[in-house]
Amino acid sequence: MGVSPAALWGVGDEVNLAARLMSKAVVGELLVSKRVQSATAADFAFVAYSAVQFKGKAEPVPVFAVTGPHKRRAIRLPEPAYALPMVGRQAELQQIEEKLALAAQGHSQIIGIVAEAGLGKSRLVAEVVRRPPAGVCGVWRGVPVGCYQHAVPCLEKHLAGVL
């Protein structure tokens, strides 16, 4: 059973076009065809150049220069603005502040806030996020896990090898 040369080497119109684009590029420049630009547009930024007439092509070919990876922006949802002060959650806030103090000392902490719907979890989290000591922690928001016992295996899986 033999292997065809096409299986070992890139051949065809796209390869020929890539070689011609390479010959047109200046040092450090990466030129691509419209097909490659379209396929990678979500990941890279491009500048469109004037179409170039290449040997063997009936029409000028659109040419793009890669300018770099897209800078992905994190989406930050606005925190709800609560006009009234927090009431009745001093014990929970103190417990969270103690955990944040431990984190500030370099002791990793995970704070889980679990309760039935409508009991003020979002309000409590908004209060904590509004006032953490600078540089102490990040807030990792997840999707509801249903109940706490389902969260433990998930945390164990994600923390395996970290602790």
C-alpha cells in the first residue's frame, strides 16, 4: 500500500497562493488570502490590502495582513446599585470578612453562598464585591449548582493537583 505524494506534501491552489503571498510579504509580515482571513477572523485582526494579480489567477486576489491576535475583552456585568444599607446579614458579612483576611495572609479560601431562591444571596454578594480589601481576592461567579453536595465533586475536580 503506497502513500500518495499529496498526503505527504501540501499541494494545490491554496498552497500555491500561500507561496505567492509569502513572496510578496516583507520581513515580519504575514499575508493571507480571503479564505484564511475569513476562517480566522474571530481570533486575529487584519488589515486589508489592495487586491493583487497573481500568475494563474483570472481575477486579482484580495490580500490581508495579520496585525495580531484579537484582544479579548472580559465582559463585566454591572453590579446592582443598592441604595439602602445591608440589614440583618452582619454575621455572614463578618464571616466573609474573616475569610478575606485569611486570603490576604496568603491562605486560599473558597466562599460558597448557598440558599433558597429569594433569600438575598445576590444582595449579600453585591455587598461583599462592593467592599473587598484592595488586591485581596477575585470573585468567581458560577452557575447555580442546585445544592451544595453537587458542588463538592466539581470543586475537587477543578482543584485536583492545585492543593
